[in-house]
Amino acid sequence: MRSRCAVYVDAGYLLASAATRVTGTSLRSGVHVLHERLITAITEQAEESSGLPLLRINWYDSGGRPGGTADPIQEQIGLLPRVKLRLGRLSHSGEQKGVDLRIGLDLIMHARNQAVDVMYLVSGDDDLTEAVEEVQGHGIPVILLAVPNADGRPHAVSRHLQREADGIETLNPEAIDTSVIAVRAKPEPVAPVAEAAPVAEEVAVATGGTARPSPTLLAQRRPTPRPVEPVPSARAPSAHLVYSSATGQSSAADGPEPTVTTDLVDEVCASVLSTWLNGASRDQIAALRGARPLIPGELDRALLTDLSGRINVYYVEEETRRLLRERFWVQLERIAG
């Protein structure tokens, strides 16, 4: 049988880590992803690294529609050559369900069937460690492909998973940076100009003067809004953290939660909000305010993930969660006005 390699992509890890590299926060809606370009780059790297042709890329994510079915973007991903779309589902609370289980089962089944000779795993989830060990028991090496952080080190990968894997490589940073693009603020529409204003300018030209906006026109013009710049993180997340495909939160070693200051919480809230506001319309901002105190699932997950990464713990205590959600609204009013 012809030797081949295969790639198993935890999209939750890949896109959240790539978003963190590009915007400073794990909020997936804060980036525009050129999926075909990104998948092509992963394919090329796996083939070059292994010296083997690719059998297929297995792409794991939660279904973007109710019931766990594919959304339009996921349907397009599933139509790409040599890409197998594997979907879990979102719970009512917005948590991913069944994604890491599907990855683990596929790894083990393909290893038992000797479907490939080398497996590449794009994930950092500690929960996949046992599946990796099972695959190795069938004589197949498993190489981790991690997203590089700003310093070029593997971002958000469990140390336990790193120890058990046969190696770890970072994805081509140029491929990430050209495939995952930060969403920028949309300019607000300019208010219509009154009929009299252009007439004043035409009179100035007709009389030989330099054409200038009239005071009336100047009063009616609105400044073009500047993009909201994301607040930079104080430091890059440690390399041993991991975005769990089950929860979307960082998965560090359990331990007592370090002291969390209001300033740190404010930094996390401001970073997530700044990224979200870059792509939000006035109606979306109004809807967010109208839903208070409920925070949309995607924003809430990003808040918990980013804070978890900053303090290097897996579980954020309930008291800290309450503070995080309270300060979210304070920062919204400060940034959005």
C-alpha cells in the first residue's frame, strides 16, 4: 500500500490561537479567515515534513447551525479537495460538544486500520493525550502542529500532550498571518450634505476665489471614526496552555487561582471588546446593551479563555467570573460610549 500522511485539525484550537496571534484575543469573530489558503498551507507543510503525500485533512468543529449542522462556511470547507468535515455541536450554553471525542476516535480507528503512516495533529488539547498513546501503540507516529505565538513558540499546547507526542512543529507563521486577518472597523456613513453647501463652494470658484467648504458644510460633516485598536496583552500566554475543544477555555494544570486584579480583568475585557467592536454595527452594539446582563456565548467564552490564559489556570473561580462579567459592561461603556 502506498505510504501517506494525514492531518487532524481541531478548528477551535487553530482559529482561537491564530486569532490570539493576530488580534491579541481568542475571539474568532474578530478575524476573517481565508480557509482554503490556510488548509493548503497546512497540507503543504505536512507533505514536506513527512515526505509523504496527503491522504486527507480531517477538519473538526462544532456545527454552526442549530442541531450541529454545517453553516455556509463549513459547507464550503467540506467541499474542498481531500478535506473531511467532522462536526460536533454547540450546547445551549454555547460550549462545544463531541469535537474532541470525534478526533480521538478517528485517530484510533485510522491507526488500527493502518490507513496512514504519519499523523499530524493540529491541537493542544490535553484530553487527546490518551488517544495519541493508543495510536503510537499501533506503530504510527503522531506529530503536533502548533500555532506559533508572537515569539515563535508553540501557543497553547498542553505539556502532557507535548511529552507524549513524537514531536512538535509550529505552523508556518507567514501562512497564519496571510490567512487570518483582523477585522477592521467599518466607517460610519456620512450624513447627507444640505443643498446650500455646494452652492457656497461654487460661488467661491466663480468669483475667482479658492474653493473652500462653507461654515455650514463644516458644521454638518462628521469625522470618520478611527478603528478601535485592541489593547495589547501584557505578555504572551504560556506555551503549556491549551484551548479545549470541549469548552473553548485554556486548559492549564489545575492549581490554586493566582490573585486576579481588577486592572487585569479590565485589560482582558477591553481587548475582547475592542476586537469585537471592530466588526460590530450600531444595531449589534444596541442589541448587546439591550441583552444586559446576559453576555453572548462567543464573547463570554473569549473572556474566560483569555483570562484563563493570562493567569495560567484551567478553571476560573466563580467569584472571578462574576468580576469579569461585571467589568465587561464597565469597559463597554468606556470604549463604545
